[in-house]
Amino acid sequence: MAMIPSFFDSRRGTIFDPFTWEPFKDFPFPPSSLVSHENSAFVNTRIDWKETPEAHVFKADLPGLKKEEVKVEVEDDRVLQISGERKVEKEDKSDTWHRVERSSGKFLRRFRLPENAKVDEVKASMENGVLTVTVPKEEVKKPDVKAIEISG
């Protein structure tokens, strides 16, 4: 007869659930100086890009950043680059950290703009931690249609 593994946790008197298991829950959190901040979630800043009839609009959630900590650039080959850095909070040696979830570090995102982007008219604004970059579009010229008379 085969043995069925026991999922009963005798220490807690509960059934072990492998889907909610936190293997490091009972370990003390290491000092923040041992944690790599370069691999944080902030590095992968998420940006929305929508196209309206008038413009391409980019929105990035950058909570806690000031506009002076963010750079918006357009390269010659129509590449929009958004970058910045959130500094690590100063540590006080008497503080005990229980959890560090807010991320820090550098981020850099690049987007190739389409041919119809007016790269000389890009505007950026920051309000309540949301960066909005607006890239106006050239008006699409409707082709001149000339009626041709049919003979016969």
C-alpha cells in the first residue's frame, strides 16, 4: 500500500496548504543593506500607451517621485525614452525593518514612435505621481480624389 503524504502541520495544528505556504515567514528579515534594490519591481515601471485621433498618450505611475527625478527624452530615430530613479530611504541603525515592499532603483523604458509622431512637439506633465507624456500626431491628409469621366 502506497503512503499518502501528510499535509497536517503538527506545530500549528492545521492542514498544510502548499499554495499559501510562505517558506521564509518565520525567518527574521535581513537588514535592508543586504537586499539588492537594483532587482526591484520599480525597475519594471509599467506604462500605458494609448492612441487618440490627435496624439499618442503615455501614462506612468511614479508614486513618490518628483518631476526633477524623472527624465523624458526623444532620440533622433523617434524613440521616446522615460527614465528615473527612486533613492533608497535612509536607514537609522536603531530601526528594525519588518517588511520592505516599496521598491527603489533606476528604471528606463523606451518606445519607438510611429512615423506620424510630431517629435518636436512632445509635452510632459506630472500630477499626483502620474507622468503623462503627450506626443501629437500629424494630421492624416486625405488623398485628393479626382473623378474621372467615363467616355463611351
